[in-house]
Amino acid sequence: MKNVWIILLLVLSISLVSAQQKHAPAGFDLYQSDISHGKIDTIFYFSSTVEAERSALVYLPPGFSPKKSYPVLYLLHGIGGDEYEWLKNGTPQIILDNLYAQGKLEPMLVVLPNGRAMKDDRASGNIMAADKIEAFATFQRDLLKDLIPYVEKNYPAKPGQINRALFGLSMGGGQALNFGLGNLDTFAWVGGFSSAPNTRMPEELIPNPQEVKDKLQLLWISCGDQDGLIQITNRTHDYLEKHQVPHVFYIEPGGHDFNVWKNDLYLVSQLLFKDSDQDHQ
Ligand code: FER
């Protein structure tokens, strides 16, 4: 009988340690041929915002069935990227396939949009040009009025705020925080990875802390400890802490690159669309 208790205690302590693990294990982003794989669609939607046809990618989970319905994660790219950036450099399809194989994810659709809402939305020429930066702000309207309605009409997406997540890296992190916190009736799961200077100042971003507390399931802000933009994540965190808004604040080893963002996706994806119990930091 004593042995049973010792074994139980051991199992409990191991699971507690692994629950606190804050870094993806080796191999999390390596393709495995012997598991089920998701599928990537390219979609074309008419944007009334840009007055042009625009493209985005949709990753469907392994075992996807049009007879089921799924919550949706919108995952945004950075200033030098487009709808292919995550796929090429972050391999979300591999990271998520591996997590699905381990039963660690709630099945979801992942939409990879182009967050530069203008006619020429390629990351060419001067990516810092004023009109291109402006297009990252314009994308809010495209996302809300054009892309989300297209996705929800053409895919078996579960409707409602509770079934929409908005995350992004750098410029996309700023977009996710600005648009997500500015539209609390549309998104319930919001976060920025290494968010860029397009992130609104905290007082503007969260004018009503109580509403964020009431409406969000998850608010995540993370950044690499060697990232020159860390001050933006820190200032957001300081404000959230001051106003006692629950959020995950995660400073991890690394710079402004996909080593950090892949790890963020690995961690965040496991929290989405599940009962949340946010860290109070
Ligand atoms: C800036 C520095 C970085 C800026 C944007 C970025 C708009 C974005 C970086 C990225 O998306 O990786 O001053 O201003």
C-alpha cells in the first residue's frame, strides 16, 4: 500500500513539473511521417476594404471533417512577411500535427492571412514605407468585414467570440493586441509574440480593464529576452499587472526570430479553446 502512495506522489510531481515546462521539447518542429497530417488550403476572398481579391492560407487539422465544426485561430505575420511567412519559417503545420498526434490540441482551423491590407500586399521594396505600415492598421477592417465572414461562410467554423483566437508575431503581435483588445465581442483568445511599435500604448489598448477581465478567455504577451522590442511587451505587462488583468507574461531566452515564435505557437496552441486558468502575473 505504501508503494502505491509513493508511485502516486511520483506521478503527481512529474506531471506538475511538465505542466510548468515553458519550452517545447526537442523535435517538436520535426516532420514525422508516421502520424496523421493536416491539410493546407489556399483561399481567395474579395476584400471590400482593399477592393481586390486577396489570398490567405487555411490549415485544417488531421482528420478534418466538413461534418464537424471548429474554432478558428487567426495567426498573423511580421513586417517582412506575408501569408506564407509562418508556413515557410514557422512550420505551424508540423508543430500542430505533432501536437495533435499527442492528443494535446483542441481541433481548430488556423488561418494565415496577409496582414498588409493594400492592393500590392507583397513584402517588397521598402517594407517600412508609410503606406505599408498604414496597411497593417487597415487590415483590421479587412479581417472583421471580409476575411472572417468568408472563412465562416466557406468552412465549418464555430461561430461566436468564444471560438475565435487572434495571435501574431511582431507587427502581427501589435495587430493582434490592437484588434483583439479593441474588439472584445469578436475574439476571446488574444496574444502578441514580440509585439512591435504598432502596439497601442497601454491606456489606449486597454481603456477598460474590467471589460477585458470579463470577456477574454486568454490574454498572452511574450517576448525573447534578447529582443530589442522587449520594452513594448514589458510596458503592456506593467499596465496589465497594475490593473490586475489576468494574462500570461512570458519572457523566454532568445531574440526577434522564429526560434521564439515557434516555441510561442507550441505553448499557446495547447491553451486555446480549452477551459482556461490564466496565470496571474
Ligand atoms: C519598428 C521596428 C520593428 C517598427 C516595426 C517593426 C513600425 C516590426 C518588426 C517585425 O514585424 O518583425 O520601428 O515600426
